[in-house]
Amino acid sequence: MASSAPPATSSGAYQIQVGVFSSPTAAKAHMASLRGRFHKVLTAAPQVEKAGRGKYRARFAGFDQDDARQACHTLASKGVHCMVVAGS
């Protein structure tokens, strides 16, 4: 069961990157799987961003900095690789 990290709002400027994939379909599938497992933590909007060279970043966008750090910490404690990035 997911931790009780505070819900994110859609207005924050921070994102949680949860992977880089070779297709947007793979990125979306990974995010859907994570959202299913961590729906209380990953309340921000899922985004797929083209990273160049045929790669796609899977991110959840709309966190404030503290919520992004806490959510990523929760994911990492469950074995999910992630990183907090400032939104563009």
C-alpha cells in the first residue's frame, strides 16, 4: 500500500520523472502502472515529454517542491526509481 504523502496540486512547478522510454506508449503504460499502485501519491498530471534521440521522459507534473520530494521519497522507498525536476 502506498504511503500517505500529501496530495499534489496541479499548479506546482515541480515534476517527478519516473523513467525514460523508447516510445510514448511504453512511458504511458509505466505511468499508468505506477498510478495504479501509488494513486494517493501520484495525484499530479502524467506527462510524456520527447527527450531526443527517440527517447521519451515519463513524468508526473504539478507538484510543489516539498510534495515532489516527499512523493519521490515514498516511491524510492518502494523500489521505484525517480527524480525531482523543476518544471519548464
